[in-house]
Amino acid sequence: METILLTLLIGIIAGTIDVLPMLKMNLDKYASLSAFTFYLIMPFIIFNLNLLENVWWIKGGIISLILSIPIIILVVKEDKMGALPIAIMAVVLGTFIGVGGHFLGLM
């Protein structure tokens, strides 16, 4: 139970970090909710996927970037400049999730 709560806390922190700039720019509330939900669920996937175990320091960034590709495709349709910030945030936050999970013993 403690593992689930700690994983959920990491997801809440990552989601909040991603959504704060979106709220400041007054983006659509559904886009903000989608981004928060993405990062709320991401730690569960990163911590429980048995791929890239030898490169734990970048595992989260790679998985997060790969799973954000559908979101990037949808965003590029409306805003061609939006793909790069999404990809960067996916790599950075995914890496922080993975490294945090490694040092907290969740992976």
C-alpha cells in the first residue's frame, strides 16, 4: 500500500509541475487535465515495466517520450510549435520519475 501511495504522490508532483505553466498560459482546461492524468499514471507504467533495466537513469524519459507520441501527433495538428515543449517535458519529467523511483526503491 505504501508503494502505491508513494507512486501516486510522484505522479501528482510530476503532473503539477507539467500543468502549472499550462495554467499560467491559460490553455484549455481539458488539455491541462489530460497532461495531469498522463503524468499521474506515468510512474505506475515506468516502475512496473521491465524494459531498459540496465539504463535506469534514462528509462523513465524514454518510456515517457514514447508514450507521449500520440499526444504530440494530436497537438501538431493544431500547433506545430507545440511538439517540442511536449517532447522535452516528457523526457525531463519521465527521467525525474525514473530516477526518483530508482532511489526510492520503487523500480
